[in-house]
Amino acid sequence: MPFRLLKFALSKDHPEPRMFRQPDRLKSSYDAVIIGGGGHGLAAAYYLARDHDMKNIAVLEKGYIGGGNTGRNTTIIRSNYLTPEGVKFYDESVRLWQDLSQDFDLNLFYSNRGHFTLAHTDASLRTMRWRAEVNKHFGIDSELVDPAEVQKACPMMDMTCGGHAPILGALYHAPGSIARHDAVAWGYGRGADLRGVEIHQQTEVLGIQIESDRVTGIETSHGTISTPRVLCAVAGSTPRILDLVGLRSPIYIHPLQAMVSEPMKPWLDPIIVSGSLHVYVSQTARGELVMGASLDPYELHSTRSTLDFAEGLAAHMLELFPFLSHVKVVRQWAGMADMTPDFAPIMGKTSIEGFYLDSGWGTWGFKATPVCGKTMAYTVAHDRNHDLIEDFSLSRFENYELVGEKGAASVGH
Amino acid sequence: MNQRRLPPISGEWIDRSRPIQFTFEGTRFTGYAGDTIASALWASGQQILGRSFKYHRPRGILSLANHDVNSLMQSGQRLNVRADVTPLDDGMTLSAINTFGGVMGDRASAIELFSPFLPVGFYYKAFNSKRLFPMWERLIRNLTGLGQVDFSTPHIRTAKRYDFCDLLVVGAGVSGLSAALSVADLGADVVIVDENAKAGGSGHYQLGNEPFRVEKTNELLNAIENHPKIRLYTQTQASGYYADGWIPLLDHDRLTKMRAKAVIAANGAYEQPAVFRNNDLPGVILSSAVQRLIYRYAVKPMNRAVVLVANADGYRTVLDLISNGVTIAAVVDLRDSLNSDVARSLDQQNIPIFLGYCVYEARANPGRDGISAAVICPIDANGNPQTGFKQTIACDGIVMSVGWAPAANLLYQAGTKMRFDKGLQQFVPDQLPSGVFACGRVNGVFEFEQKLIDGRRSGLEAAAYLGLGERIQVTISPERESPSHPWAIVEHPKGKNFVDFDEDLQYKDFPNAVQEGFDNIELLKRYTTVGMGASQGKHSNMNALRILARITGKTPGEVGTTTSRPFFHPVPLSHLAGRGFTPERRTPLHSRHAALNAKFMLAGIWKRPEYYAQLGKTRDECIALEAQAVRHQVGIIDVGTLGKFEIRGADAAEFLERVYAGRYRNMKVGTTRYALMLDETGVTIDDGIIARLGAEQFYFTTTTSGATPIYRELSRLNTMWQLDCGIVNLTGARSAINLAGRYARDVLSKLTDLDLSSVAFPYLAVREARIQGISVVLMRVGFVGEWGYEIHVAAEYASALWDLLLKAGLEYDIRPFGVEAQRLLRLEKGHLIIGQDTDGLTTPLEAGLKWAVKMDKPFFIGQRSLQVLAKRPIKQTLIGFMLDPNFQGTPPQECHLMIARDQIVGRVTSVAFSPSLSRHIGLAYMRPELAEIGDPISIRLSDGTIVSAIITSTPFYDPDQLRQREDVTQREEVTV
């Protein structure tokens, strides 16, 4: 039993302070305002306060912290992307992840499980070799493995997938991990709060004031505040905020659904992803299987669930793991993914001075939480794009400078 | 062992003539058909049915209503079987899940000793050392989890069914039955579903000694069973509500997907536990569960009961207990006055009634499998226990009847706005979505007669919505007393007063979580995990919400509820998956390929011959032989998976001009042209051949994988542009065979009268002809680099044509070839494959396809982007390369990288050993500045080895197209 827990037995009261205070009202002005109290927004606030000595900051959250895609994703963390830009960026993120539980003094259950992306066709095998080679070039632990190694890591899996989609190999990424997603928001929230950042929940942004292409303030459901810097980190609500400032983006919103089973005794160690079968699955520390598939094929600004998603995912799960026939699904849910044409994010400065974007996170935003916070904090503090996000600017779409992550991220979360 | 079975009770569900033997935890038990596992065990005196999730405390029956997740069992390959509702089956071998050493002596119950160290969210507060976490994690993973997966479980394929109705009524209790009847009488098709084994709901067990409830319920059931417009399905759950009345109905055998024009939610309510110390011990039971035990299974729940009440239901339960031989040790009423005639009459019968009292704690019996006493004490106006006035009352059971929470899951999922009714102390529907109605307890109506009326009211409203009958005003009398108490929660310094039985959450966990800042219902849920267990908060969410409301000084309505999501109860993967159709497409020639020993591969969802296996030869040898047959004799390949389309109309040429990058308006009838398709950003997305068959008629192909998405996109564009043309997708209707090689013409000429001379049918021409009476479209193409014909034919004639060609080719040693040989042959010819030699960002400028793009057209998709891109340097360019002819080592593979000065400068997209050239050749993308023909390049293999190659011009084979010239094809050899 860790000593940390001793105090709870020895104390009559619950010896824990608030993780984040609840400020009474908004101040009239802040040095920077972050719209969106998800993992990304709170991480940016945390690093602004910790690394850039900016403490007069407000985070505005329409609902409750971590209630958007931070709390709706399937918590997979990896860095085996396809493009050099992506690989370097996500690798930095994974490095940050590994120390977060200690940095926060809050256990995020960052669990290193290993990540297999299965190949059922020679075309996917080719793409995986591409990813593996680019990854290795940048020092990332990533390799193409043969079916025997897949079988060794997951002996109970049906390697033929019911006989019609035999597994020809896999991209294996040893650092692939999962984490307790809500706690990430809490950890960053607590860390930011400790350093003086104000977190305002149930505070909606209604307007953004701009004078001669420069941000001057924000109108909220709890009054107007003045600020020279606004960071927008609102995932599926990005188009709505961009409308407020009159910026156009190629972001389109698709629902991304997931579901979770009843708990069972642990049997699945690695994270298994099959692009062809549209399945990704891992088993949590509670014993639940967290399962996801690909995006809904149409645009929709809603988090409703659909039955055909659950049916399709269940069918594919049983192709890989027929012995799960009796396992029951407890719950399904959905998030709104802000997709971009090249499956890479839109980050950094915009044509409006003082308005910064952290968006276009589609289906891959959770794993990038720490590095987004860090690089966006730098960008806001210095009014200069951090090197790692230089390639992700909004202007790339006008300039035909797309990133080309499409091949790697299309299904593999 | 049947010591608790009561004498036969009218309407009981058990069949005493059919005893059932089963074992639980190695001990043999007997029950009856009609019993659930839990009722049979309880009847036999087995009170510990399972262990709790965290502390492994003994647990028994709580609800008997499909949310007793502390009595989950393993039954052979089935895991997490809910003992409270699962029918007993002969020979069942059951064990409790997640115990260490059995349910009676679970060693993990020692964890409870550490409970002071395990505050709410303790796992966030410790074990976070980077070094030690993996060790802790292993320990935690082994302690958690519920049932065990048996890896030998087969893939169970269940059927699915679609169904339709005018009205779906969810819940066959009295209000639902009344609603169904009133609508069916007006002529609507009505379906009623209920998850219980029998219909009738609480009309059959919440009796309070009043038999008229049973009689009236049975009257309704009789009317329904004989009603031609009503179908009643029991043991069927409505698992969720999806948009537009789309409701999955789950029964033992299958999932039925119901599309209902209107839905009435008559789901009822979940009885809620009171919160006091040891409220989880076996023997502390909800009053509705007690009544179910008695009237459904004829089981005496206990001998001597303390009944904690705060509503009329509780007093009725007291009457039911008395009339079935249970001694009432005390009635403990949280309220301070006698509210009903029943209560007053009990008082007169000298049943001890304690008004304004609570149960402060339950005491465990010496065997720790039940209770020995209830400790009660008065409560003050704020609900705080006055512990100075404690009394201990001996009993072996405590019955809780303190309140309800609406089973409003489907209503929430449908988008209903609920409001908190202070009088009822319950959330009730405020604004219902169109076509959705509610009645009965879920609507806040509890009294028997009122439920009948409310059912009829909702039925008539639904009928009016369906266009049947008139909407009439019906008045529902308000409840005489509140069905739910606002605060049936008692604090205790020693805790173990459970709020969430799934997750072992005690009262103090909630104020502690709020103290840590989780003071919003959604955050509270995520931090404490309340409601996240297998019962999804059916008996815990309401109490959690009340606690949060009290701490934050809000009303429950202001606190609000968490989002309700499917499923209502957990649904097995087997039922969701159904039979698991896996779409697979076979070409019309599939059986021919199979007969020729084809080794099939997946191309999208198509099965295509990768190569044709030959006895004693390796895969590579077979492929090489196939390729050589094409180069030296003649080969035949099934290319029927290509997308095949016809477009007709005055604007057909205009349409093609817009969607493809080349020029087609000026094509002569009888000619073909390469067609390249771009997206709006100028990226190459598909290619094919366009053939002009008439002035206003074109036939064209797409790639195999492009067939579906391209057709979808073309249809969209055609709708948008409103041009005078129509597109027909012939992909499935037509087959296509490619005949290629030196003797292709000789083979074909044996079968057709068409003039095949170069003059009459030149390279890249198209002809409509007959082959032995079969109508075909012939295109002279050269994808594999030989004299060849792509023959398009109606799918039903494909195998006849294939047979004819093979037979005619016999004398020329014709050989079928597969995808691999074709890939090799086209590579020798330097032809790229979209998707393999291009990626998601490749422009025609980079892929060497500039010649296929006519920038001077007025418009085509991608043109504007290309105009921008054309002014910039390209980032990569497609090159050919060759290895040294004497290369002996491991050859590079596709997607190996080119490295220069430790930088990635390129990537191999295709590579193969060319038998014709006797060396490895390939295509690759290179940085343009490093892409001079003749330059050396370094390719890095997976193991880090560097292989050198030379950049070469393409085509590698027959660069001067001599193979398409009549005079040359007759020559024996071609220089390369």
C-alpha cells in the first residue's frame, strides 16, 4: 500500500483540497483567454503559466472541463505517423505523456501496452512499411512484423478473421499506450489552477471583438472581457467559433462513435487496430473493452449514437475475436471530430492578430494533448509559431502545402 | 433445501411439477422451472449470491429487476449472467464472478480492511511512480474485471429481423397495456414489448392484499391477447431509442430492428435503495423485489422484517408480507405522520410503526451471510439521525420502500426534456419529442387506477398523432402522497452506507469528491464512477444527484442528470453482430479461376487471382511463368473488377471534359483515350480508359477501388450540373477480359470476323463486335506492353467467352495470368498504378502524367489548383530505377526509403525482378533535384542495409512501343 494513501486512514476529514477553484466572476481583462476547457485548452493554460510566466489567464468552458472529445475518445496514444512533420510532433507528445503522472502527482494510468495495426491486404502492408521506415528514421520504435509475431502477442485472435481477411502482418509500435482520459483534463486543470489560471465552467463564448484585424475582447454568457490574445481549442465547435471571427477553414465535422463492454478479467494486453475491419480495441484497467471504428461517413454536428455503428463494430469484433460472442456492450457514445482534408491539425497563428487556433484534431487529438499544450503555449506567449507546428498552419490550404497524413490516420487511432 | 418456498400462490410463475437441478459454487441446488437463478437460490436459503466489485462484500438480492449486478455469475461460457432475471435451466453449473476462493470465503474481502486507505479516486492519488506503476497496474488489472472469457466460445451467429408498427409500447405494465388497447381499438398496429417473462408488470405483485389489481390486470391481458391488432412480446427489451423511432428489440434469440411510427414509453420506474450503513448486506432488499419474490416465485423473502417506508408502496408491501407469513418487527417511516388508511389500520393492528425514524444501520448476522438486526433512530427535520435514541430491532430482513427513479432512458435518448417535480420528487417528461409519449410511473403516475387512465390518455394522444381519433382531455388525479422521499440517506461515521452497489461507492465518497472540485454531475460521475457500472446507475444516479444537490444547495432539477446513452441493458456482441455478413465480390469467372488453382487475393472487397498455383512450383516461379507467357506467347487475365460505365446524351462529352483532365470532345468515334481524374486540390485520384462509341455515347472504366466512390461522385456532379446526359454503372453487369501477347490477334481472329489488321483496328481503337455470337466491346490497349485486347462482355457470357479464348489459344500455349504478373508486366512498361505509385497528395505533375492533363480546357476539376501548383517547384517526381544486374542480396521492397546525407529523399513505390530484363526494376518518388537519369541512389532496407540503384528512364521494356506495330510484333525478340 503506497504511503500516499496513509493520510486518508489517519485523517478524520478528507485531506484533499479542491483540484480547481471555482472563480466567482470573470475579471474585466486577461492577458490571454483560452476558449475550450478540454485537455488541449487546459494543457495550453498549464504550460503558459508554468513555462511562460503568464498567469492572468482565463479558460472558458461552455460545459464542464474535459466534457468534449477529451472524455469521449478511446484513449490511444502513439507516435507512428506517416509524415516527418507528424512523427516528430507526436513523438514529442509521447515523451511528455510518459512523465505526466509524476509531473501532475496524479495517476493518469498511462499504460504502455504496445500497439498493433493489422494488415489484411498487401496495400496496407505497403503503407505500414512506409510508416515503419519513416518512424525508424526519426528514432521511433516501430516495425513491420509478420503474422507469427502478431499471434504471439495475441494468441487467441483469429488470424484469418473468419477466413476472409487473413492477417498478413502488422505495424508494431511498442510505445503505444492508453491512459485515463478524464484525468488528463483534471491534471492539467489542477496544475493550471495552482499557478493562478482561472477556469470558468458553464461559460459560453458569444462573440469575439476584433478591431482592425486584432483581437480585443470576448463576449461571454457571463459578461464581456478584454484580452489581446485568444486561443481557440474547441474541437467539434471550431467552425462556430471561426464564424465569430469571420475566418474560413476547410474543417468539416463528422461524428466518431465508440462503445464499451462490461468488465471482464484481463486477457487483451496490446492495443489492436484493424483498418480494413474498422476496429480498434484495448482493455482498460477496469477490464472493459473500449472499442471504436471509423468516422461516420457523413457530416453531422451532433453526438448522437447510431445502431448500425454498434452492429457493424460488433460484427467486426467477432471476426477478430469470435470467443467474445457472449460479451455484452454496456454503452455507446459519440464525439464530434473536426476533420481536415489532409488529416493533419490546424494550429498556430491566423490572419487575425492575437487569435490562435488549435483545431483540426479530427480523430487523433487525445494523443497530442501534451505537445499541443506546450507548442500552443509557446505560440501564444511569443506570438510566433513553435517550430514543431510550423507545417500545420491554416494558410497551408490556400498555399497547397498540405501535410499528407491521410494515409496513416484514416482509421488507425 | 427448499425451506423458503411458500405454499402455492395464485399466478405464481414457477412450475412445481418441473423441479430443476443445478449447482452453484459446487453445491447442488433444486429450483423450479420459472425460477430465476436468484429466486431458486434464495428459496434454498442461499443468501450470498455474489461479491461486490471493490471490497468483495457479500451481496444478495437487491432489485430482482435486472440491475442486481452484484450477483453476476459465470455459467459455462457465458459470463456476467444476471442471476436476478436469468431463468433457471436444467444442469446449470454456476459460480460467482470475481471471487478469490469462492463466494463464501472470498479472500479478496480482506481488501475491505484497507478501505480507510482507499478514498474516492484513490487510484488517481497513488501508484503514479513511473517506475512502479507497471507493477501496481498488474495487481490492479488482476483484481478488477468481472467474468471470465472462455476462448473456446464459438462465433455465435444470431439472426436479425426487421419489423414495423404504428405504435410501439415499451412496458407491459398496467399503464402500457391500457395505452396499447386504447390505440389498437382505433385500428392501429400495436406492438408491446416487456423484458419480463410475463406481462402485467406490478399489476401482478404490488398488491397490498387487494386482489382486484390482479383481476383488472388479467382482464387487460385477456383483451390484449385476443386483440387482432396487438402483438405482445415478453422477454424482449427495447435496448435503445435511435433517431426516427428506430428501436432495437432484444430477445434471447435475436435483435429485431423495429421502425415505429409512434412510441409510448411505459417503462415504469426503478425502485431506489435507502442509504444507511450495511444497506448492501444480503437480506436488505427493495420492497418491489420482496413482492416479486413472493408473487412470482412463491419465495418467502425473510421471516422477520423491518420495513423502511416513505410511500404508499411500502405499506402495501407490509400487507403482502403479513399475508404471506412474514413477521413485521417494525415499520420505520421516514415521514412523521400516518398518511394513509392502510398505515392507520396497521397501526391499529399493533404493528409497531416508528414515525420520523430511519434505519441507521443493519447488523450482520454471525454467519455474515445476512443480517441479525436493524438499528433505528429518529431523524430531525433535515434528515440527520438522532443517534442518542437508537434502538436495535432483531430481524433477518430489511425491506426498503423509499422512492423511485423514472426508467426514462429511452425518453432521454429520444430527446425528451425532463423536469423535476418537487411534489413527486421525481423527474417527469416536460417536453416530449414528436411521436413519443409516456405514461405510468415514468410519467410520475403511480396509483393503480390512475395508471390505467394515464395509459389511455397517452394512447389517445398517440392515436391522434397517428391520425386516428380525436385528442381528448383526460385528467389525472395527483398522487395522494409522494412516491419518493427527498432524502432517504443516512450518514454514519463508520461509512459502508452504499450509494452505488456496482462500484462500491459510499456516502462519504460524494462529499469528498465535491470537496475536490467535482461539483458538477458529469464530473462527479467521472471522478467517483457513479453510474458507470454494469447497471449504469439505475439504482445509484438518483441518490448521487440528491447528495450533490444538497451539498451545492441546488435542487435536483438544477443539478440535472447525466446523458442517457444506449443500451438500456447490456447487449451481447453476438446479437449486435447478427450473422455477420462480410461482403465479398466474385467476378463471373471465379469458378474458372478456382478450377485453375488460382490463389485468390483481396482487392477491395473483390477476390482476384493473385496467381495460378502450379504443382511443385513456388509462388514466384508461377508468377514469372505467367509473365513470360504474356511476353512470349499469349496470356489472358480477368479484369472484370474495373469500374465500367456508360454515359450518353448531348452533354456526355462536356461532362467528361469537366470530370477528367484530358480532352475528349474531339475524340473520333471508335477511339479510346487515357483518362485521368483529379480532385479539387489537383491530386490524382483515379484513372481509366474512355472509349467513344457514338457521337453522344461513351464507355469508360475506372480503377477497381474507384468504381464505387467515383460513381457516387459522378452522380453527385451530374445532379449538380444538370447536364443533358445520364450515367449507367455497368460494373456488375459487365465482365472484362484482357488478352495480351504476341499471339493475341491470332487467338482472337479464330473467333471473330472483325478485321483485326492494324489498319482496320489500330492501337487505342475501340470496336463493337461479336465473338462467336457474343456481343463484345473490344479495345486495343497496351497496359502490359504487348499487343492486346481488353474485351468487355455481358457478365452472363463471360465464362463462355473465357472458355472460347482459352480453347482458341491452346495451340499458342495461352496461359491465364494473375494480378501479380500483371503488376510486374505493367512495371516493366513503366505504367503506374493509382494508389500504389501515387498517394493522397500526388499531383499529375509529380507522377509524370502532365501529358494527360490539358490545361487549356475551359474547366476541369482540379484545374485551378494545378494552375497554382504549376508555378511552383514540385516536391517529388516519379522516377524509374534499376539495380545492378548482378545484384545478389535482399532486394528492396515497396515503401523502402531513399536516403541521401542521412535525409529521406525518396520512396520506392513499386519494385520487382524483371524476367525480361533480368534485373530488379522499380518506380520511386525522388526529390526533383536528385532525380537525374543515370544518377545513383541509395535505398535503405528495413534492416538498415543500403542497396544502390541507378535512376533509369521508363518504360524499361519496349520504350519505342514497337510491340504495338504490326511488322515488329511478328519478330522474335525486341531489344529493351
